[in-house]
Amino acid sequence: MGKRTKKVGPTRGFGAKYGSAVRKRYIKIVSEMRKPHRCPQCGFTAVKRVSVGVWRCKKCGFTFTGGAYTPTTKLGIVARRLAKGTPKEEAVAKGTR
């Protein structure tokens, strides 16, 4: 009998179920979620997920909200940039270029 590929990683319990595309997507999300992230306050790479959307730095204890699987989302980055206000957007808002 020939050797088979090992089912390792986050999808090890799935077996042959759910299809390869779903398992690959799951691997990408879970591996990104479980790796340590950079703290926005102290800068250390020690942020872990506490629950869905809640993240905590193990070094400084800073607790903050973010995305369900990552501490920052693309939409959150755009919203922060808009709230901060860039000179180009201020000029457009005033009506001058």
C-alpha cells in the first residue's frame, strides 16, 4: 500500500470533508489569527486574540477591539485615515485644490 499525504495543520480534524478550497481558506484564516501580532501601544509582537474581535497584548496588557480574525481590518485602516484627515481631503472639503 502506498504512502498518503498527512493531514496536518489547523485542518487536521477535518479529514476529507468540506472540500479542498474550504480547507485552504480555513488554514489561511486560522494561521493568520493564531500568529502573534504587533501591539499598537507598546510595539511588541505579543498580541493574542481573547475572543471574537477582542485582542490583548501580553506584555503591556493593552486590550482593544479589532477584526474577528486579525487585530486590524482593511476597513478600519481606511476609517482611521479618513478620521485623521489628510491635507488633500481637507482641500477638497474647503473647495480649493
